[in-house]
Amino acid sequence: MQTFPTLYKGLADCFLKTYNQVGFWGLYRGTSPALLAYVAQSSILFMCYGFCQDFVREVARVDDSEELNDLQNAAAGSMASAFAALALCPTELVKCRLQTMYEMKMSGKIRHNYNTIWSMVKSIFMKEGPLGFYRGFSTTLTQEVPGYFFYFGGYELGRSFFASGGSKDELGPVPLMLSGGFAGICLWLIIFPVDSIKSRIQVLSMFGRQAGLIGTFISVVRSEGILALYSGMKATIIRAIPSNAALFLAYEYSRRVMIQIAEEY
């Protein structure tokens, strides 16, 4: 819906047409690179988040016994996202191209159908070289760095709200999941138009030199209107709430277990 917004009337129409065209499993096209993207991004993101919290603590001169405030945690998350983008960009590139393969073939843009991860990776490497996997990297950074400021900021605000002045580390699963879902909404409301541009750059760069962030933005607005940048927003929000609720729940409980193990040994 992001790359070919004129082909579908909405979420339900896209779902039904995709199902009719490529079957149920067609809805899972690009799953493997998506899993690689989210696993790699999340592991690097949360690892660097801890290091960036230490950096912010040093810069802001916050004592080790004190908690960072919500704004400081948001800044740490924003910095961590820059490192995570290094892992996200190549896997997102492969995922986006695999997911739009049917539409590109039907539109006559390509003749050969790349159905597997290996065939897509091989095609990118042979035609564009190693740097081809980083098509849209500057756009990825443009969306990730400010987006994750609001992501972690929204999460910490949610935890502060539910803690009501108490310890945020003692919150149960429901408040953590609600805070995580809120964080996902904050993230995508901020970055979605830029993510739409990034998806177009990564997909359409298969056919030669593609305009950058500003050039693609101007081209889309002139030819399709500003609302084209929000095509697929509903589907993304529906996905973002449960996925980020589960992500932060797993993160917090994993962190608590690791702290307990470290204290015991």
C-alpha cells in the first residue's frame, strides 16, 4: 500500500486482492527478512540503549543511584536507533522488494520474479554491489533517530503514568504492554510519511537511479497528493500496538531475570 497506493482502496481491499492473487501464504511474503530485520534491529537497539543511557547519565551528570527522567531516556533511545539502522536497512530493503514483487511484475516494471530471499539478495549484490543493500540508508536514519525519541519517550511516559510516582520497575505485565502499545503508536505517527518514502526508494531503486528523500517527497506530493504518504497507515497501527506491547513486555521481564542472575552470581 505504501509503494503502490493507487492499486488499493484500503486495508480490506488490499487484503482481499492479495489473497486472491497469491493465496494465503502470499500474505507472509518477506517474512524471513522481516524476522531478521526485527531480531537484528531490536537486539542492537536495546543493547545500545543501555550504553546510550550510560552516556546520557555521564553528560547530564546523573548519579548512578538515580533514574534518568523520561526526556533523558528518550534521548538515549534516539541515539541507539542510529546504530540499529545499520542492521535494519539491508533487511528492510530485501523485505520491501519481496513484498512488492507481484505489483512490480503486474505493472510491467520487471520480468523476472524473485521469489526467494537468496534470489533477491543475489540480484541486489550482482546488479548494485555491496552498497546496494544500503539504498535508502539516509532516509532510514532520518526516520529512525527522531522516531525513536518519541518511541522511547512515549514508553517512559506510559510507565510513569502507571507508576504514579512509584517505582516503574515494579509494574506488572498489563501496564507494560499498554505502555509498549502507546510507544508503537507514537513511533509510527511520527515516521510513517518518511517510511513511505523510504519504501519507494528501496523498491524503485531496482530500476536505476532513484531520487533521494526530498526529490521523492516532491514527486509523490505533486503526482499523487500528500495523502499518498499515509497509504497503509491503518494497517501499520494495527500491527504496531500488539507487536510493541509484546516487545517491551519481553524486554522488561528478560532484563529483570538477567539482573536477578547477575546479583546471585
